[in-house]
Amino acid sequence: MRGFGMISVDQVGWLHHDRPLCGLLDAIVRPTLVAPCTSDVRVSHGWAGARGDIILGHEAVGIVDEVGPLVTQFKPGDLVAVPCVTPDWLSAGVQHGRRVSHDTGEQASYKFASAKDGVMAEYFHVNHADANLALVPSDVTPEAALMAVDMMPTGLRGAEAAEINFGDTVVVIGIGPVGLMAIAGAVLRGAGRVIAVGTRPVAVAVARHYGASEVISYREGPLSDRLSDVDRVIVAGGDVATLVQAVTITRAGGIVSNINFYGASEIMSLPMSRWGLGMADVDIRGSFCPGGGESVRAMLALISAGRIDPTRLITHWLSGWESVPQAFALMDSKPADLIKPVVALDER
Amino acid sequence: MRGFGMISVDQVGWLHHDRPLCGLLDAIVRPTLVAPCTSDVRVSHGWAGARGDIILGHEAVGIVDEVGPLVTQFKPGDLVAVPCVTPDWLSAGVQHGRRVSHDTGEQASYKFASAKDGVMAEYFHVNHADANLALVPSDVTPEAALMAVDMMPTGLRGAEAAEINFGDTVVVIGIGPVGLMAIAGAVLRGAGRVIAVGTRPVAVAVARHYGASEVISYREGPLSDRLSDVDRVIVAGGDVATLVQAVTITRAGGIVSNINFYGASEIMSLPMSRWGLGMADVDIRGSFCPGGGESVRAMLALISAGRIDPTRLITHWLSGWESVPQAFALMDSKPADLIKPVVALDER
Amino acid sequence: MRGFGMISVDQVGWLHHDRPLCGLLDAIVRPTLVAPCTSDVRVSHGWAGARGDIILGHEAVGIVDEVGPLVTQFKPGDLVAVPCVTPDWLSAGVQHGRRVSHDTGEQASYKFASAKDGVMAEYFHVNHADANLALVPSDVTPEAALMAVDMMPTGLRGAEAAEINFGDTVVVIGIGPVGLMAIAGAVLRGAGRVIAVGTRPVAVAVARHYGASEVISYREGPLSDRLSDVDRVIVAGGDVATLVQAVTITRAGGIVSNINFYGASEIMSLPMSRWGLGMADVDIRGSFCPGGGESVRAMLALISAGRIDPTRLITHWLSGWESVPQAFALMDSKPADLIKPVVALDER
Amino acid sequence: MRGFGMISVDQVGWLHHDRPLCGLLDAIVRPTLVAPCTSDVRVSHGWAGARGDIILGHEAVGIVDEVGPLVTQFKPGDLVAVPCVTPDWLSAGVQHGRRVSHDTGEQASYKFASAKDGVMAEYFHVNHADANLALVPSDVTPEAALMAVDMMPTGLRGAEAAEINFGDTVVVIGIGPVGLMAIAGAVLRGAGRVIAVGTRPVAVAVARHYGASEVISYREGPLSDRLSDVDRVIVAGGDVATLVQAVTITRAGGIVSNINFYGASEIMSLPMSRWGLGMADVDIRGSFCPGGGESVRAMLALISAGRIDPTRLITHWLSGWESVPQAFALMDSKPADLIKPVVALDER
């Protein structure tokens, strides 16, 4: 079968791999909608280390094509949303919610385009199908469901980890699709004023839609010149200097909640004076998308209830397998009018 | 000075008391807006025990008339919202957030119309003014601020204590003003589907405005015939049988969050079979309005940011001291079109 | 094969069932040590409803006899401790720690002597072996490990759910084996003074060993005559009247943590005046043993580090299959010198 | 009156200041026992910036000499323990436990030797006496109570912020007095194996007494060569490189809890690869001693119940005002046999 992936660092293209085998507890899914993610782009450029001959992609909605004989909750033909993080739920580490995204090691629950081929293929494999798939309900569109597999749960996880109190002032740094979902998530955890940091006009408008009280630019000098003593900061963009800025502007007793993905070679230089000499009661948290079917179902429940419409993220619709490379290139070049591209795959 | 209060059980009317004295840390406030509360009515009927010759009322916005010499944050002329619960912040019990509403004993932080005269008077007394008053900001109307002193913080506390996860199905029983705020609060803690229980058309419409997905009636048989396995239940109305119903419909691992006020003679009969024989991991919580200036400021921040408009609760505007008894009578008789009456007091 | 079980309500004896079949993810274990539990006795008397022809027992340490082909962490010959609660970890409900003990319904993760035969048999079946077994480490004795499958995790769960703050006064009602472990658990969550409630001399001595500051008797009148305003109460014995007493003596802002098992016909009559008219900020929690291999491993880590020696619970050692009925009868009659009997089964 | 303090950076000696004035809510205390703290030494060397002509010291037990007229819970002659952190409890920031140690700004609740003279004086001032003093109960020795004002609450706060689960492996870096209390605290939050990092023989023995399973040296190469995947790390010593090591050895989903005091000029260089590229779900927390009378009372309750004997920290007893400089010099030079010196002041 055909898939779009990483041939080697900085080189992407079509790969031809065997259709994956379906284990006893697993499913094979045929994607109908996929979206490339900034982290696919970063991985293709070597952020997670050298890697090659692997199909990329971890955001898909599709049709179940095959299930293992021990799968009881899903059957071929079901329309499903597939979380980008699919833990091995029989691994002891995930029990009691302790390290769901890190089943047998750091980020090990993230398997697509890492431990195995990703979803930008004619067929892809899902481990522990009963626990890792979510049916798309009839009142949720497939494209909304597609946003529920990574953009929404990652952004909302950033808000959740920020432990927002009612009325808190929350700064969200970065208004890419995850940052935008963090804005929506902050509002749905009780934030008062939400200050978003970003510049691209297309995203600024959507940030306001999701509840940003104001949007400021990082281009006009360090955030710490303009903000201080904020209750919570969610970091969804930038680099290690941004993270230091986030710590700097947080009040004593506040929380910095990071959901940004840094490069393996980045080093944060945090002056202890910015962190209250170690005694500011400021937590610095770095979260990963939680994963699993239940996590996606929570997002679908929010969409179904009208709490969030994540389709506002979708700025570009492409169609057919041939357009997958173009969607990927869009995510890499990030033209001014792009937030998130979606590819509708061939009907067969 | 004149005040409207409880002469004895079941008898309300005008009382003439001395203007309260202002302690060193205290303030005297002249109310400009007051609202009677269902709990005033209940107290007047003896729910909290025999009591007499006491001015009622605990919801007010007003002008600071006098401050003690140790008060540094407020001055005469300030427009302030006064929390219904005003803890003694030097009492050890409130430290570290342990029992804020219960400073020196159960509900002892609730002082209006309990330990001292309430707010339906020409002047009323506020202990620990620096810690217990909140300035009304210029972008919040006085009537919105009035809703921020009890209705909002009590309703939102019900949602907070429910520890809602994103996407949870939440049932809110009771759609009086506190229940309506609990609906809004549930949405602002991440609820998916919110099922409100109530019947009065005026309140049903407002429930939908605040985010209820549907509104069902308690008149069509026990809730447990129609609902089961819900994630969270917030109880903001009814009696002890309602509370048993709430426990019954909650899933294993769920939470029942009570913010309703029961009579001292009510006895709940909870069959252990409804509570998983004690092993259902269902928490039954009963919260009180948290109190203090910071708590009100959190509500004002939500209003200011446009997250909640609590003025949708106000169905009746009355004017002048002479209408205070009428407002109280409205709250007692609860006509079909009433949610919350507000009295604008004489300008002087 | 032979097993000791419930023939019908109030009638126990030997049953002859087929050796259980081992599923692909499962294990078959041959017990070497078993202990009857009060809840086995209660079930045999119909507390959980009519039931018959089922092997009892849910506390065992044993040797793995067979594993399914998908099991990777265990092999025949391994000495394992088996949690009394063995969730289906592929059930969505258990994800993120939400309802671990209630996988597909209330207490449904409790499978022994409920959904299938229990452990007092020559062989017993364990679902999801990789996730539900725990190796007994070389520095933990088998009998200590046996206490780690129900008595310890249930007692410690009671302490954990009580959310004890450093220095809190904690009352533990009931000094059977679970209550004794709750005492030890309260100390290991930071309790200051621990007041145990019980009378049997053998248990009183062990209560003091585990850290009870004092032990008082429930025979000398209601607890509420002698205790009030306590921070936390853990209920590990008694009946619904005991639970009402627990609520009564808890301070505003406190927590009642129940780990007792009530009969399906018991009804708690809780006067609302004892619960602050619903507004005391007192939580009433009812927990179940959490379950799973990781939960048992946590207990084994405590034993291994010398934090708790649970073998102080063991007052009676019996030997051989023939003594199983006697051990069960002991648990039913509870002679004065009994805390917990253990049966060492035939070497083969 | 006389006091021992900081004349200028790197210069300490006797100062003669007026006896402090007692405000309406305050107390003046005459110390009977004081202990110098490493942070006094660090402040004297300019870690917290240039400062001079200020009396040092923030650990004292003493006799109340005078109280303001609004103080109701204490009277002259009372033997009290005085927390090192004494918040302004009428400051809105401390409400609901939000930023207790940071009332009006970062660490602003820490007032001794910062906003005003410290406790190594004939008399010292305590703001909000009712809320910030704790009576020494008759069953706690004064020297034990002295350890309850900073060493215990800071060490135990480190353990509390680590949110230890039962059985967790906890590394405590640094075995000075605060680190030793963190060891004891980790045990009292449920730690399994506790690995302490330190070298001084006198402290190693006490570390074992408080529950360290083993003590390793930081001199034998980086911790990350010997430890990995630990559940929790409490940092109570070292420098910014130590903090990076702490992050490195923590498992995904773990917590690093810092209670160490860094210099204003230190800069932590944290490679993002050590922090899971921002996605390891590892929290980095930096806490300050919580403060207030209730916090000290919690410690006294633990001592009284026999859960911790903090007097094991005291290696040196000195006597009389004349020995204060010697005690301070000991804390500065840290001879091999020192953990904590205590000075018994002149009886008068």
C-alpha cells in the first residue's frame, strides 16, 4: 500500500509498505480524513532524531476495515476518530492515570510515525482497538471529529494542567491550532481575562472567536515588559526563550503549563531570579496529549453539546491522496492564511 | 436606623436598630442595591432555628460610608460588592483554604442575619473590610455585581466542587437563581451535556441561555426512572428525597455536589443499595458559598470578561425602601415569572 | 477441581468445578496461601443478593500455572500476589483512573466470587494477567504479600480518600484487619493524633502498634458524646448508624471516608442537622479497593521499605485444603483472639 | 535593645535598635530559643541582594511580652513558636490558600530579616499575632517546637508538593536539616524506598533514622549515572546543576519538588531533552515554607503524636546571647559534625 512519509531527515515522499497486520486486539483503519500536524513537520526535520522510511501522520478519522477477534466494541464499517496517542492499556504504567501518555517509557504511548507507521497511508494499524478508538456520533461532523484527536485534547490538556481558578487571568502564548484550542479550553475551565500572544491575522480572528479578550504580539518586545503577575500561562508556541518569558510573567503561586514541543538540542536558560530563587510556588509543567478513546470521546461530547466548534481551525480543504504532499508542504511553509489543512481522501 | 427583618419566626417587618459601630478593621456600608434570597425566606420561617429582632438580607451592593482606621484598601464613597459570607480572616481555621466558610465553627463565616444584622438596612457592618469587600469595576454594572455576592459564587462553587472533567454529563437539579448559576458554572468547568431539572417556564428559558442542553421536569416521576450513570449531579433545589435521587443516578466514581439548604428537621433516608453498599466511589459533597473579597473579585472578573452575564437572573426591579417588603414577599411566594427580584434603594 | 464456596445463601461447602480455561491474555494460578475475608462471609449470607454454586475467596498468593499466549510479563512458576479487584483494563471506564474499580459497572472490576469463581480453589483464573498480577519480590514474605491484595490496599485507600493534611486528627472506626490498615495508612499520609474505635483486646494492641494514639470503645455511648470537630473519619466497621456518627463528629470542611461494606437492605437516616443543613463542606466518600497489579506493587514497595509490616494482622495459621472450611468458619464467628486467619495450602 | 544582624554584605555583628512597637493586632515576643538558618547565612552574603543594618534570624521560640489590644488568643507570658513566614492574613492574595507565602508579592509573607528585623534580638515583632503564633503545648519541648517553625514545615512542604503516591520511590537531594525533614515528610506521605543524597556522616545517620532506605553520595559522579525513572525528587540542596540532575532522573509523569534557595545570579541550563522535549508530564515545582500559626500547629501535632522527633536535627547547644555569633559562624562554616545549632538565651 501507499503512504506519505519521511524517507530520511528533511526528505519526505511516497513510501510503499505492506498493509499492516491486525493483531488479536487491534484494528486496521482506512482513513477518510487526515490532517498533517506541525509535529509531523518537526519530526521530518529531525527534531526527534534521525529516522527514515516511516509513514507520517497521527491525525485521522476513518472507517474500520478489520478488527482482531478479541475486539468487541468496534466492527468493520464503523466511522471512528483515532487518538494521536494510543497507549498500551495493559502496561502497568498507565494504571490509575499515572502516566497514560508514557506507557512503557517517555512518550511511548505515542506510536504513530514513531514506533510504527503513521496514518497518512491507505491503511493504518491501531493497537488495543476497544480502548483506543472512538465512534464518531451522528451529530458530530467527521472534520470536527478530526480536530478531536490531537488539536483539541492537546490544547485542552494545556488548560487542564493549568488548574485554572474561576476568574483567573490566563495568557496563552502561541495561536497555532493547539494554542487556539488552549484558549477555548481556558474559557471552559473558568478563565476570566484571556490574553493571547500571536500575530497572524487569520489566527487572531479565531482566537477572539474562542474567547481571547485581547491578542498581543510577541514582536513588540519581551512579554515581561508588558505583562506581569498573571495567574496562569499556557505555552503553545515559541522556543525556550518563550518558556523563560512565561515563567517571568507568572505570579507567585501561579502555574506555567507547557504543551509546546521543543527541539532535542534546545537548552532553556532560566535565571533563578525569574523563578523566585526557587521559592515562588510557581509550577512549570510540561504535558503531552493524554490519549485513548475515552479522551477523544470527552472532546466529542464537548463538540456535540456545542461547547466548542473546532472546525474554525480548518482553513484549507484539500481532496484526494495526490494532495497529501501539498497539505504537508502547507504545514511546513505556513502561509499567512493557514491554520490547519485537512485532506479528504478518495472514496473507494 | 431602619431595617427590614425578622421580628420572630414567620413574622417579618421593619425594625429600628442603632446604626452599627465601625471597628478598627471594619467598614459601614450604605446599600444601593439589595436582593432578598430564598435563604432569607427560609430563615424567616425558622429553618435555622428560632430567631428574632434581626435585620435580614445578605446580598448587597453599596457605598462605603465609613471605614476603620486600619482599613487601607477602601475609603468612603467607594462602590463595593459585599460577599454574603465574610470570614474572620485572622481565625486560624480559614488558613490555607481549609474551612473558609466556617471560621470559628460551622457556617460561622456567614454573619449577616445570623451573628449580626443583615444588609436590608440603611447601613450595615462589614468585618475585615480590606479582606471582605470588592470594588465594583467600571465595566461591571451594579446589578451584575449584586449577583456576584451570593448567587454566582454559590452556584459556581457547586460546579467547582463537582470536579467536572471535560465532556462530563452533568445534571443540575433546581433552576432557581443558584441552580441557574450552577448550570453556567458547569459549562465553565468543561461540562458536555448539561441536563437541568425544573419546570417554571421563565427559568427554563434562562437555563437554556446558560447552557442547559435540555430541561426535564421532576413532575414526571422519579429522576431515577429517566436518568442513570451520570458523571456529576449538582443539587440546587428540592428536599432530602431529591438528594437521594441524585445519589441514585450518579455513576460509580461520580460526584454529587450539593449546594441546597435543608431544614434542620429534615432526615435523609439513603438506601445503601443506592450508594453501592458504601463502595461506589461516589462522593456526596455539601458546600457553602466560599466568601471573602477575592471570591467576589473572581466573579467580577468572569462578568467583566463576558463569560457570564448574571443579570439574566433578574426578573423584577423594584425601587425604594418601601418596596423591600414586597420584594421579600415575592421571594416567599415565588410567582411564576420570578427568578430574582432586585431593589434599588433611595438615592440620598 | 475442588473449591470451597457458597452452595446457596447461608450454606457453604466444597464444590467441584472444571479447571478454568485460560484466555489469550489471562493466567491460571494455583494458590499457595489464601485468606478468607469478612466480605466473603457477608456474601455467603446474602448481603450481595442471592447467589449459589460459586467458589468464594479473593485473597491469594500463588504460583502461575499457565499463561495465555499474549501474556509477556509472567510465566508459569512465578510467585504472584493477586489483587482482589482485577479490572478489565481495555474497558474505557478505567481510563485515566476514572473508575478503576468499576470497569463496566458498579464494582464490576471485582470479579472473584462474583462474575466467576473465587480463589479458594485448586486453580483460579486471572483476567489481563500482565496488568493484574504482581510478582512477589524476594524481600517480601508470601504472607505479607497476601495482606497486600485486599487488606492493605483497602485500608490505605480509606486513608488516601480522606485527603489527610499533616497533623490532622483522624478517627478510624473499626479495628478489624481493614481498619487496622487504615490506621497504618493514616499515619503514612501524615495524621497527627489517630483515635481508633474498637474493643477486642487482640486488635487494640495491634492498633497501637500501627500508630493509634488511643483506642476508645463504641460500647460506652455514641461517639458524638465523646468526639467532635475531628478533621477526618475513616469508617471501617459498624453499620449505617456508625456512618451517621462519623458525619456528626466531623468538623466543617472535613471528610468522612468510608471503606465499610453495608448490606443491601440497610438504609442510612442522616439528619440534615448533622451535615450542616447541606452546607458544612463535609464530604462523604465511599471507596472500593482500587485493584490492579500496580496497586499491589505499591503495597509491596511499602512492605519492602519497612513502612508497614502487615503480618501483624495474622493471628491464625492453618494448613492444608482441609482447613479451609475452618478458616472460613473462624472469619464468620470471629473469636476474641482473631484478626485474620491464613491458610497455607498443600505443597504439590 | 541588642540584636545580631547584618551590618552590610558579608559583615555580621551586633546592632542596637529600638524595641519594636506593638501594633493593635501584633505581639512582641522575647525569644528563649533561637536557631540560625542557612538562609540567614546566605542572606548575609548577599544572595537576596544588598541589605544592611538589619537583625537576622527567623527561627525562634519565646515568651509573649506584649500584645496589641485586638489580640484575643494570646497573652503576655505565653510560650509560643513563631513561624518563619508570617503572612498578612487580611491581604487578599492569601485567601483560599492561593498564595499564602506571597501575601502582597513574591515571598512577601516572609518578613523577618527582610521587611523588618529578625528574631535574634532581645525582642521581636510578630504581625497578626492571633493568626501567626502557636502555643507550645505541654507535651512538646521548646527545642522540638523550634524545629517546627521552619525546618519541619519547609521539609514537609517539599514532600507535600511532591504529591507522593503510596509506595513511590523518592529521591531527596541534600541532607541538611531541611532535607532531613523532607525525608521524614516523604515517609509520612507514603513513600516506599527513599534514596537520600549526601555525604556528611553525622547527617547520614540521621537520614537513616528518619527513614532513608539508602544514602548515596553526589561525589561519585552525576546522579543520572546511577538513578533513573524515579517517581519523585525533592531538591533540598545543591545548585542549579543539581536541579537539572533532578529533572533528568525523574520518570515521565513524575514530580520534581524544589525547596532549595538559589542565588539571584544562578541560571539553570536545562536541556529540553532532559525534560521530554517539554512533553514528559514532569512538573518542576518550587515551594516556600507555608507559614502561619496553623501550619506550625500541624507540625506540633505531628511531634505530639510521636510521628517525628525533630530534635534529632540538633547537634549543637549553645547558651546565652554571647554565643549567638558563634552559632551563626557555625552555620556559615558548617563543621563536619553540625546539622543544626540551637542557642538557649538568657533567662531574665
